[in-house]
Amino acid sequence: MSKRTLGFLLSVILIFLANSLLSQTADTANTPYWVEMMMDESANFFETQKAFEMYWKDRPVTRGSGFKPFKRWEYMMQQRVDQEGKRPAADRELKAFDQIMKSGKVLSNQQNQWEALGPFNVPSGYNGYRGLGRLNAIAFDPVNPEKLYVGAPAGGLWMTENHGQSWTVLTDHLPTLGVSAILVDRSNPMHILIGTGDRDAGDAPGLGVWRSLDGGTTWEPANNGMGNATVGMMAQDAVDPLVMLAATSTGIYRTTDAGVNWVKMKTGNFKDLVFHPLDHEIVYAASGGNFFRSLDNGLTFNQISAGLPGGSRAVIGVSAAAPDMVYFLITSSDAFKGLYRSLNKGESFEMRSNSPNIMSWDCNGGTGGQAWYDLDIAVDPLDANIIYAGGVNCFKSTDGGLTWAIRSHWYGGCGVQSVHADLHILEYSPHNNRLYAGNDGGFYWTENGGVNWTEISNGLVISQAYKIGQSRTKRNFVINGYQDNGSSVMNETTWDAVNGGDGMECAYDPMDHRYSYSTLYYGAIERHFNNNSQGQIAGKDVNGITEDGAWVTPFTLDFNDGNIMFVGYKNVWRSMNVKASNTSNVQWQKISAFGNANLDQLVLAKANTNILYVSSGNKLYFTDNAKDPVVQWQIRTPNLPANTTITAIETHPVNQNIVYIAQQTRIFKSEDRGLSWTEITANLSGIQINSIAYYKNSNEGLYLGTDIGVFYRDASMNDWMYFNEGMPASAKVTEIEIFYDADGPGGDLLRAATYGRGLWSVTPYFSAPVAGFTASADSLVAGCTIDFRDVSSGTPYTFSWSFPGGTPSTSTEQNPAGIRYTAPGVYDVSLTVANPSGTDTYTCNDCITVGEAAVPDIQFEASSLVGCPEMIVRFTDATNHCPETWIWDISPATITFMQGTTAASQHPVVKFNELGSYDVRLTASNVNGTATLLKQQWIQIGGMPLPFTENFEQPNLLSRGWTVTNPDNSKTWELKTLSNGNAAVWMNFIGYSNFNQRDYLESPPMDFSGFDQIHLTFEYAYAQRYAQIDSLIVSVSDDCGLTWKKMYANGPNGQGIFETAPPTLASFEPQSEQEWCVATTYGPSCPIINLSGFSGKKGVKLRFESFNQFGNNLYIDNIAVTALTAVEVVRPNTSRLIFYPNPAHHSVFVQTNDENIGKMLRISDAIGRIRLSVRISEPNFQLQLKDLLQGVYTVSIDQMSVSQKLVVQ
């Protein structure tokens, strides 16, 4: 083939591909391919999202349009797909469950099993919203008309034997709770087959057909040849009961042995299938909007298109009253496309009507609908002209589909009865011609043509709960948010609906149970008082909020202040007054700038409510000043251990540094606020984790809510244990919360929200207790008291203490305090703890030593000793021998006691109002007498006296009164131990990419009064990396830091040479004195800054200011502020000697006059040995002291009659 021919063919191929892509894009925008894609387990999640967004890009979102059912599917699925958008296999959790069962990692709760809390009955409330949960399937016992079956897409199979007066669940031990089809064997009603999965919204995985041979008591998989398909409909041959057909997500399957084996007869996504009423050879089926027919008992199927326009979804209706008639109701994914009728067994069709839009939510039809989600048809077995069509509402035709009239309405409008919105299944009873309907709220029936509907949902515990909130003060006050059925509250034992639509996150006020909060999708938060709505307080365009959030928008109240709420939309919004009397007065402030992605998780730290963790997908944000006027955020994403979606966050109840996160199927722990992580997934491979709860009355006990129930692990366990006894085996647990009983852990409750089986509770797990305790002291003087603290493990319920020699001698409190010992001696202490699992005793022999009586041994400390006027000091009493009263006397009395403390407080907080030196006296008393301690001139307001030196050898900067200002919360001044073991303060410029940022190191205040000539010296080391040079600026304040005067600058902001070592691309750290200014031969000598202009002032502070140019590191050490020391000479004004600083470190600066040039300057040690001598060659010079050890030396000059002391550090 020639290159020209090859090039031509390639061009043709590329043009064809481009046109195909354009066509596909256009089709995606105009055709709702996303409907089929979301139900196709092989379709990429991100491609499905894209198709949905393109389709809805320029379309208005109307009520009942089908937009919301997709968004809830998207919410669930996006937490479970991998990074490429691949969905988890339908049997992933089944395999993980089997592995857990085989491993024996199952934990039995000795006290009781999980207990369902409901809602059992439809909560009281307004019509249209109240309900229990969605139903997808209905079936009838072939013999008993009172015996009915219903299937919930996430709640399992339920049976009633008294026409809905009570219900029994039959499938709680199955690996999936999705049921979309039910077949009761006509030949043996004890044989029941269910089609698993959620046909209409994908809320549960499909695992094909399962079968029971004993009326639903036990089950076995019956999907051989079918696999893990979602089954939407099943039908049984009227002649041969062993022949059954199943319409599934992967095709039509046929069995000839009642479900033992299946053979695929037709490939495709089929949702409806029905036999001809009289001829068992004829079978009708629907895939999308296409009609298929078999004339050979389901062996082969052919598409029939005569008279049919095609569509997105369709359903089939037949009637024994006209057995050859077939109705085919076609929709365009959302709206009604037409009802078509065949009079020749499906050979051809003609349209009966295509209006009104009976899929709409309006009374007389309208625009839109969500027929891809809620759709069915039923034809009266006695009159083939009577047809019922289910969508958002139920419409009826009495003339074979030519005209339509509404027969039920979602909230009771249009002059017809209220029936919950979104009908999924319509079936006639074979016994009495009653019509039954299953919808998003539950189960209804009518026997008079839809004039009246009777609801028989009570007893179906099938609510799909997204989130729960519970009162911290009232044991049985819980609020739940449900898919399709709003939000309801449990008050003790009854349930009341408080909000409609779809209920999401919810919460109670932490202090006042009368206030509760519920949300609709996208973060529309409503406030309730005593279960009565007070109006919306948050949401897009509400009270200043300018954005919406995720389908389930996270929010939280401050655990300690019910006025404070944080909400995660695309950013974090904070309100400090969510309980404002008028909801329109609630104020919100946006406290982040994250971008346009919705936030998924938002969690306050229990141990510190200034700490807030927020996530969006695989991004994690952190702040520790969430309640400050300006909130500073840190990105923790680079530190995350995995690159998958964060699905849960939990914090430690006491240690504010510990946080746990789940990333889909893995769980991690951090002990440094998310900077580093340790994986603790252990044996939980392949199990989706949705919630984490830390139980504080345990040894780091963690509960996980997963797609197959609850798991538990504490610090004594290596693996996670399945903690699901009594709960459905495959319950999708969406959230776990713990109620702590004020009377002790015996009343604690673990509560779990499930997506399909409502709310559950159980007492937390505990093992047999092991007694242990600590004491506030192990020795004391007679007359003093000791406090004891229980540290037993295993969650004890009762405590029995024994204190021989103490008063009282026994106690049943968990942490008894104030046990007094009055006689010297050595005493035992014992503790016995018990719970229903066992009892344990621990005795501490010779535990307490009591000495002779003594008065207090007074000791105290202060948070600061030097400062400026209005400095606040916290005094800490550390007195021994059990003081019981305290009197603080501070002189002069120009002070103010702060924060509610007084002179009689043990740890007072004091503001010092004026300059001066303050004496502090503490007098303390105990039962044995009184003692006093005086510290004179202990607090210096106005500054530290000179000389002031700093070598940074303290453990932290604050311990010496230094402060650091870090405006961008990034790199800043820090202490660093150098390779030679010495410490210095440094700026990590080489790791600081924020150009032009300034950071400030500020000294404690100093007192310059009484001195005339004052100088500042310091040593520094610096090297360049590239051409740019970082800067150092030194400023001084004489008003305690209110105003500053620049005294020195070097680098781009100054003049001269700044570097003390050659340039290097490596991170610079000085290795010797030659790389410091004190001994450098590369750069300048150390600066000497004259501060004499500030002489006589108090409250003088130094500030070292760094200016970042992303260069190399800067180090500072050995700061000294000293007054010049002059030696008296024989002839005043003719000869002088001045040296500074004093004390000195590596060097000293010498000033003299011309008269001394040529003379010898000598430095002698304490016994007169000359350690250093130098001939003076100029009047001003620097003298190196590196060869001198630390000590006090004498400095003298030849022919001068006096000498001076020099301190070398």
C-alpha cells in the first residue's frame, strides 16, 4: 500500500471518529444515556456523571424530574468507586462477609443484641411526606388472600399473614437487602424466589435470584448461570411450575428446574416481563423503551417495533379480560411518551394517548417527571379498559387509555386522596381484585377504583436513613434524616415527622434538647423548637449564604455551645447565633476559600472545639482556630496515606492530637493532627467504611459503620470483630453515634442508622473488667486528703473502694476525692469493679504513707516574670502538704484580679497595671497551721535589667519570654540544635516558598533605666543559594511593642555584604565559627548596634524581622544588650578603656584612645595567670576570646593603675 493511500485512509478514519465523538456528545446532551449508565454496573462512574451533567446543562430542574434520584445514587456511588471511576463488584461485600465469618472474628454482646428502634409506624405529620420507605415488589400467596409479600430495594423481603396488620422480615441474614422481584411458587407456596438488587435506583447490589424452600425461614443462592445480576421482574409458567423467567440487568434468564439453574435467553437490561394471560408460550418483555416477544415459552425473544416509537423505559400491562390485548406504556426517561395497545398478542401496536403527561407531579399532567425511576402499569383483570399508571402520582383510564384522570396525589391535592409520591409497583390481587401499590413511602391498596386508598405500611422497618442526631441530655430523643421520607424525631417511643422531602444530616442542641435541626438536600437547614419548625436558618441565598453543598451537606454544632454551628458547603460557613429568636437574624460568615468542590465531611474535635477537620473527596483540611475572627487553614492532603475518598472522620474524646479517618475500605490513625498516619485496617479488606465512633468508656474502642453492619476493635485486639448480632447481616450502616448516660456506662447506648432498615441500638461491648486506679499522691502528712481515680479497663458498672485508715473508709463513687488520713502510718487501698461479665479486685499494698503533721510547704510559680504594663500573669500554686486556703499579697497593689479569681484563689490570674518591681507573698493554711513565702521584686513590669543575654539554650522560645509572629502560618523562627550541639534560632528560607513574607522574633522587654551608653550585639550565619538574598531587619520599641524603629537592615533591604559563608545549593547550616560573623573571613563581622538613644527607658523590646526571598537559611545566636563598661584611669579624659558586650561570648569589642596605641592589653584569670595579651594597634578593634574558657577575668593595660572584670560565657 502506498503512503498516499495509507494517509488517505487514516484521514477518513479520523474524520469518522471525530464525527462519531461529536454525535455521541450531542446525543448525551439530548438523550438521557445516564439512566442506563447508572444502572449498568460496568459503566464508568465519571462518564455517567458527565453524561448526566451534559443532559441537564441547559434544562430547568423541576419537581419530579428525576434529577434528585440520580443525585442520591451519585452520593452513594462516589464514595465507593475507585480513582478511575470503576464501581465495586456487586459481591465485594459478600466475599468480605464470608471471609469474616470463616475467620471467626465475630463478637458476641453478653448483655443483649441489636434492637430495632424503628420507625415501626408511619410518623405523624403532613401528607405526602410521611412514610417509612420504598417498595419495589409485591406478591401474593396463591391460597391465602391475607398473606402478602413486599420487597424493599434496601430493606429486604417482608411478609404479612393478616393483610398488613403486622409484618415479619424474612431476609435479615442475606448478603443483600435489595429485593425488586418476588415469585411465590403456585404449586408450592412454601417455595419463594426473590430477585435481588434495586431495579430502580441502584441502592443495593444485585446478587441474582435467591430461593427459600421453607416459606422464607432459610435461603440459598439460586443464581447458577445468572450470576450477580439485578433482577427486576420474575414470572412463572402457568402450565409447568418449574419453568420461570427473570428480567435482569444483564438479560432474560430461563430456568426449567425452579431456579436451580438459569440460562440466558436474551442479552440486555430488562426490567419488565409478563406471560400472556392464557397462552404460556407467549411472553412479553421490556428493555428500555423497546418491546420484545417470545412465542416459544421464552426460548427466543424478538423485538417488535410495529407502531412503537421507542423510548427510554416502558412497562407492560395485560388482562385476563382481554387476553390477546397488550398495553405498552412508553416514557422518555422522565415524561410520558405514550400508551400503545396491541390487539394481536403484541404483533403490532397503535397509540392510544400521549397526553397529558401522566408522569408529572401536577394534577392534570405537566412537564417533566422521573419515569426512569418510578413507573408501572396495572390493567384490571375484569375490565381491560381500566388501566392504572404509576409515576409520581397514580392516573387512571377507563377507556383503554384514551383519557386519564388522577386517582392519587403526592400530598392530597387535586381532590383525590394523598398517597406517597413515586409509585414503583402496581399489582392486582388474584383473589379479590384489589389493587395494591408500592411507592417511596410504603404500601397501599384500594378496592373501589382508587377513590379511597388504605395504607398498611405500619410494621415495615425499611427506612433509608442517611444520618442521625441525638440529644446528649435526653436518652430517647433522636432525629433521623430519610431518603424520600423527610426527617423524623423519636420522642421516647413515638416518632413524629418534622420535615419533608429527603432528610439528610440532623442534630440536637448539645445543651437544650428542645432545639433540633434537620436538612434537605444541598444543605437547606431548618430549626425546630419542641419539634415545631421555626424556619430555615441556612442554605443557598438564605441569611447571606451564597452557595449550596453536597446532596448530604455536613454540619455540626459546637459540643459546648449550642449557639455555634459550622456547615460545609463548598466552603465552611460559621454562625455564632444559630438560636437567634428570629431565624432571619441568624448570621453566617464564610471562613474558608477552598474552591468549588462540595465538602463531604466536617468534624469538630471533641477535645478542642477550635480544631476542625474538613474533607472533599480525597482532600483534607485542618484548622486549630475555627472560632477565631480569622481562621487559618492547613492542607493535610499531601500527608494522606491513600488517594481515595475520605468517607469518615472521628476524633479522640480527650487527646486533641488524635484523629481517625476512613478512606473507603481502609482506616487510619494519626497522633499528630493528620501530619502522619498509621494504618489500622487489619482484617477489614474490601469493606466499605461509612462511619467511625470512638467509645470513651473503653480502651480505645472504635465502632465502624460499614456496608455490611458494625465492626469493633479496641487496643487489646489485633483484628476487627464483627459486632452485628441481632442486626441484619448486610445492613448498610450510614452513621454511628453513642449516647453517654449521666448515671454511668451501664446506661450507654450505641445507635446506628441503616440505609434500608431504620434505626438500631445496643449497649456497647465490654469485656470482664480489670480493676486499676491511680492516686493524686502516695505520701502526705497527717490531716491531708488524697483523690483517687479509676483506670479500670473493660467498662465497669459498679465500684467498691476500701480505704483503711481513711475517712470515709469506703466509697462507691467511680473517682472518690477528699479521702482524709489523720494518723501517721502506711495504708492499703483496694478497688473492686464489676459488670455483667465479671468482677475484679485490685489491692495496692502499702499504698499510702502518712507522715507527721506539718504546715504547708509553700511553693509557687508565675507564667511570666517580666513584662509591660497590663501584662496578665497566671500564678500556679505548687504548695505541698495539702493547703486548704490561700491568701495572695502583691505589693504595690496596682494590680487587678482577672477571670473571676481573687486574692483567695489557689491559682489567681493577675493584671499588673503600672511600671515597677512587685513583691509576691503567699500565705497558705492546712489543718495543721499556716506558712508564708515572700518573693521580693519578683515581677518586673518594665523589663529585664541589663545586661541582657540570650544563647537560646532553653527548651523553647516562650520560656524566656520571646514571641514569634507568623503571619502566613508557614515557616517561621524556630529553635534548632546545630551539629556541634549548640542551639540557635533560625529561619528555614530554603524550605519557604512564600516569597516576600515577613516573620518576627520579638524579645522580652528590658529596662534601660540607669544606663547611658547601651549597645546590642548578636552573632549570625547566612549563605546564599541563588542570586536573590534574604533580609534581616532589626527594630527597637520603647513602648512595649506598640511602635517600632528600624535600627539595622541587611540583605536587599540593607546595604553591604550580608553572607558569612560561600553560596550553596544545599540547606545551609554553619559547621564552624568561621561560618559565623564572629570569625568569618568570607563576609562582615558581627553587627554592633548603638541603643543609647533609648537609655533611661523601660519596656524596650528588640525585634528581628526576616524577609523571605526563598534563599538559604539564616541563624542568630548570642544576643547581648549591655551598657558600656569604662575603666577609671590615672589621668581622667586622657586615657580610657571600654569593652562590650560584658558578659561576652566569642569576642569582645574594645574602644580606647590614641594614647594607648602600642601598649599591651592583658587578660588574666582568677589566680593572676595571663591568658591573653595583645598589642593595641588601633583605638577600636574586636578581640577574639575563643581560646578562653567560661569564667571571670581581669582586663588591664600597661601603665594604667586600675583594672576591670570581664565575664566570658
